[in-house]
Amino acid sequence: MLFAYLLMCLIYGTTFLAIKLGLNAGFSPFWYAGARFGTAALIILLFLLFRRQRFPSRPRDYLEMASVGLCMTGIEFAAVYWAEQFVSSSFTALLAASTPLMVTITTVMVYRKKVPQVEKFGMVLGFFGVALIVWPELAKGIIVTKQWLIGVVIILIAEFFYALGTVQARHVIDRGVSPAVMNGVQMLSGSLFLFILSFWLEPHPFPSTGLTQASVLPLLYLIVFGSLIASSIYYWLVKVTNPLFPATWTYVSPVIAVIVGYLLLGETVHGFTLVGATVVLAGVFLTNYYTWQKTIAAKQKLPI
């Protein structure tokens, strides 16, 4: 489970670079996101049909999976891609780090579950660590405009919907729906929403230079690694742990993004970044402390 979690964090941490490369190559945001998730959804669903995977028979399950896709793929990526026109990527990462807190709030509202103090402290610590990581960029100054404020509000609303979708996904999976089926159907639903937005708002979705290696390779990476692998791991972790555990990738991904930027782009690593990375790891450990304990206890009970 730990390996799967770290692999998911590693992939999600590198998707920021792939998204940036694709947008820089000339793809429009909504079409780019729609193509990523729509292609991945078709691959997953066709593969599951070929493997004769059991699909739900109740229309209610499909409606709820479509709702999850609208929340976690459609609204989330439409909002973030649009808002990043006015909000820096570093500040967006800080806002995204509010997701675990929103997952916890949503879980408490839906399941009336009490949150242990150690988890609360871990979430605060993780958010503070992300703030330290992005501080060098934030310290350069933020120009507060009407568009910036609207962008910040939209991102926070999107993170709430992402959290709501995560909790709802656990509810559907608990009824026996396969995480793989969940991933495929929700991405298909979300991609349809993104394509509708693209058709409505983006008259020229393709790069003016046509499809080139610089534009296609990032898209393929996002499809295969970001959606087929990482998203499947995400829903599997929702099933075997809880909605909060996989959502803490938003703490770890800025650390991964900094490392990737340093290794591939030669970006500077500040002292704040190193301290922040350490604080993030401590926050993730505390937030998921009881999940780790349950996993270790379960392994110890297995017959040798």
C-alpha cells in the first residue's frame, strides 16, 4: 500500500510539468484536459469489457459515478486550468493543499465521524509545509486583482467539489463497484463536461503549428501515467483505506514538483523548500498515522 501511495504521489507530482508543457505547446486548457481524461476513460472501459469485468446493473450507481466525475474531473480541472490564467501555479498548489481538510470536513458531515487530534495537527502541519515550499515564489509579490480574487475563490470551490467527489466515490465503492469501473466512468463523465466547455468557449483548441512531438508526448504521459495509473491507484486507496489518505497527495506533490524542477529544469531549491518538504512529510505521517497503524496491525494478523 505504501508503494502504491508513493507511486501515485510521484506521478501526480510530475503531471504539473506535463500539463504546463502541453499548454505551452498550444493546446487550449479545456480541450487538453478533456482529451486526457476522455482517452484514458475509453481505454479503461474497453479493457474492462475485454476482461469481462462485472459492471453495475443499477442506474443509480452510474448516476453517482457520473456525479463523482463531474466533481473530481470536470469541475476540478476546468476551474484550475481557467484560474491559472490569473493565479500563479505556486499559489494554486497552496490552495490545492486544502483538499485533505475539505475531505475531512465532508466526511464528518456525511458520516458523522470524529477526527482524532493527531490527524487535525497533521493536516495543519502539511498545509504549513506546502506554504513554506511555495513561499519563495509568493515572496516575489502577488498582484491582487478582481480576476485573481475570482480565481482563488473558484479554485477553493473546485477543491471542495474534489473532496465531495472523493467521499462520494467511497460510498459507491462500498456498495461493491470496482475502483477500476469507478475510475473509467467518472473520467468519461468529467471529460464530457470538459469537451462541452471547450466547444462553447474555445474556438481554436489545437496548437497553431499542428500536432508535434512537443505537444503529443505530454498528453500521452498524462493519459498513461496521470489517468490510467495514478487515478486507478487513487480509487483503490479510497477503497482499502479511507477518503482522506489518498487525498494527502496534495501535500506531497509540491515536494515532487520541486525535485523534478531541480533535476530536469535546473530550478533553484531554496532553504524554505527543504524545510517545507520535511514539514510536509511529518504532516503526511501524522495525518495518516492511524491508517498506517491499521495496515501494520492487519499484516501482523495474516497467517505465516
